[in-house]
Amino acid sequence: MTGQPPRELSPQSLTRAIVQQDDTVGVCAIYLPGRGEDPGILLNGAASADAGDTAARLIASDTRIMRF
């Protein structure tokens, strides 16, 4: 299987790489309920994002955003 951009990584591989660097990985707060799941399905180090915290981080001048 071929990975996806960035760096030819799958979303799961990219999440693991980010967590290994002690960075934060937040999953959209409506993703889990929309799938009928709970946080137990997330990779270690990933968490359901808090909307207020996410908004503050998005507008911070030192934030880098990766999307895929």
C-alpha cells in the first residue's frame, strides 16, 4: 500500500510520528460520536480535541497546521 502526502505516510503513521515527537494530536470532536465510537479506538497519544483549545491554537502565531 502506498502512503499519502505528506511524506508518503498514512494518517495512522503520521499520527504516530507526531506523537513520538511529543507533539499533540487532536481528533475532531465530532468524529468519534459520528462513528458511534469512544476515545478507546484512538492511538496512544491522540485525543478528542476540545473546540475552544483548538480555536486558540489555530490562531496562535506559532502554529503549524498539517492537513491530509
